[in-house]
Amino acid sequence: MRGQLLKLRFSLIITFLCFGSLLTSLIWYNYNVEPHRLPAPKKNLSSLSEPCKSCTEVMDKVAQSNTEISKKQEDKPEENREGNNKAAEQNSKISKNQEDNPQKVKEGNSKAAEQNSKISKNQEDNPQKVKEGNNKAVEQNSETSKKQEDSLQKVKEVIHKAVERYSQTWKKQEDNYQKFRSNLSSKCHGLEEAIITQNNKPVGSEIVYDGSKKTLKVTPELFSIFMKEHPFSNKTLDTCAVVGNGGILINSSCGEMIDSAQFVIRCNLPPLANGYEKHVGIKTDLVTANPSIFNYRFGALNGPRHPFVESLRRYGNSLLLIHAFSFSAYTAVSLRAIYTINDFESPIRPVFLNPEYLKSLLLFWRAQGLRENRLSTGLITTSLALELCNNVHLYGFWPFSNHPHDLHNLTNHYYDDMQAKKQFHAMPAEFDLLMRLHSQGILRLHLGDCPTGGK
């Protein structure tokens, strides 16, 4: 709009200049013509007035434009007045805020001063508190160090006593063995009750979980999975090797001695390849499986199951003893394991550990002085071997983090350093009982390196 106005004004100026130039020419002509010349005819004058008509039209347009501009200029003051009113209102608010701010700033300054006063007070008190805290920390560190020293000293004493007892020449005491075995068999009946079969758990009977008070009714489908007869009934073996997973087996060269046993029992699906063969052997007749292994190693068997089946290949056609009825949460994944084994036609033979046997076994060992809520897999399999075999040899049973001979550091397992749950198992207490049986000639513990060339 503003550009149009400028154009119109510029046109008006040009028109006025043209008109002025024309008038100047006429005046000059009138005053400078010769006297004898006749005045110009009217006809020429009227013809000269024709250009003025176009000038008049231009002037009319300019006047009209000026009228419109004036009209808009008359409207703008109202808009400006409204804008000015708004600006005045905002300025009033700003002024009001400016008047209030000093009070708020004053209040804020007062709070800041109060906080600074508290900080100053704390700073004055802190040296004393820091000093007290440092003293407590030093005292706690001293107590912690003392406890660690005491604990290490106790471990050294236990190791020293164990080595002292172990250093004595071992000889089997047949009378002690027969007496202990008879007592264990009469209380626990491992050869008939350790494994669930169709004989000891018929359809309609109930399975009572040993880790809780829950029960499970035996259905025809579940019954069909059970082994028909106990695999150890009316059977006595000569030599059994129970292989624990302790770090003491590292570089032990015990593999040949282990494999020379008539019956080899292993715990919790341990690795046997990748260089471990020389130290732990490869022969397996029975291997246990805690269902927690199915969960954390094989994704509870909810995904691909082939890796699980492949991991069982190393154990051949051995018995797979599963703790399916310790806790109800373990039952479903244990059943999936058995279905997987059957679906892939694996040669391994899955069986269930009987929770009633575990309860009677716990009572038996408590009578021997053991105080714990749950028995370790190693003690369970050792108990079964003591009923099954005339000669029981234990390998990898050493619950301490130092080697018995030179006290060098050991990992918890020969294949990793994962720690056992202390709230479940009392490994040193169990080891003390096993050492007692070793000293009595009932079983034989193997600590340290094994001689090559067999037993």
C-alpha cells in the first residue's frame, strides 16, 4: 500500500512539472512575439487545452488516493491507541512487579541469610562430626580387619587339622564301614527310595515337596514318566567315585583314577572337555541336575532346546538324576527337560530324586551332628554311594579357597568361581563329617594331586 502511494505522488510531481513547463512556454510566447503578429486563433487555444484533460484525470486519481490515505491515517490512530493501551497496561504490570520485587528479593535474601547461617553452623560442627565419623570408620575398619584375620586364622587352623588327619595312612575299616552302611540303609532306604519309580509312587499318590509343604498328585501322565523299577535294587557295586566340582581338582591329574572306578557319579552337569579330562575324567554313570541349571544355562527350555540336548551328549547313556520336587517352581522346567530328552531321542536316562528320601537323609545326618537346612548335592550322592558301593572314593571335595598343601588360592569350582548359596549349604561342616568318615576308614577322600597310572 505504501508503495502505491509513493508511485501516485511521484506521478503527481511529474504532472505538475509538465504543467509548469507548459505555462512557462505560454507566458514566454505572449511576451516575446512580435507586435505586428496577430493573436493566435481560438481554435489553437482549445486544442492546447486537450492535454490538460489528462492532467486533470491524473490529479483526480491523486486526490482520490490522498483521500484514501487520509481515511487510513484516520483509522490508524485508533489501532495505535489500542496498542498503546495494551503497552500501557503491560508497563503497569511491569511497574507493579518492579515495586513487588524488592520485597521478594528482601524475603529471598532473608532466607538465603538463614540458610547461610545454618551452613556456617554446620561448618562449625562438621570438624567434630567428621572427626567422630573418621574415628568410627577407623574403628570399624579395625574390627573388619580383625574379623578377617580371625577368619583366615580359623581357616588355616581347620586346613592344618584336616591336613594332619589326612596325612595319616588311610586304611579301610571294614567293621566301621558295615556298621555305618547298615545304619544308613535302615534309616534312609536309598536303594529302594532314592529315586521315584512306579513302584513307590503309584497313580493317585501324593508327592510332598521337601523344600515346602506343597503336594503334587501323581496323574497317569506323570506316572508314565517315572522309571518302572529302581535301577539300584538288589545291586552292590565294588568301587564308586563321587566327583565333586571343587577347585582342588585343577591340575590334579586325577582323571585316570576317577575313570578306573566301576561307577562314577558327577554333580550338576559339569564340563568334562576342553582340557578337563586329564584332571576329572570323562566316565559318567550318574550325573545330577539341579533345575536351576535348566533356567540360567538354557533359558528354562522355553527357546531353542538343541543346545541342552547337545550338552548331555558328553554323559552318554548315564542316569540323569533331577531334583524336580524340591520346590514347586522346579517341576515344570524339569518336565520340559524330560520331554526334550524324549523328543530328541537322547540316550541319557532321566530319573527323579525322591523328596521323601531327602527328608529321611537330612534327619540321618542331623543325628550325626550336622546342622543345616538342606544337604548339598555332594553329600546326597555320597550317601547314595555308601549304600550302593563297597568302596567309596571322593574327589573334588574341598570347601576352602586355599590348597591344603601350599595354601595357594583356589577357585570355588574347577571350571568357574561361582559361589554356593551359604543359606542353603554348610560346606565346611559337611566336609568335617566326611573327614571323620575318612579317618574311620569308611570312605576315602582324595586331596591334592593323584599319582598317574591308576589307583
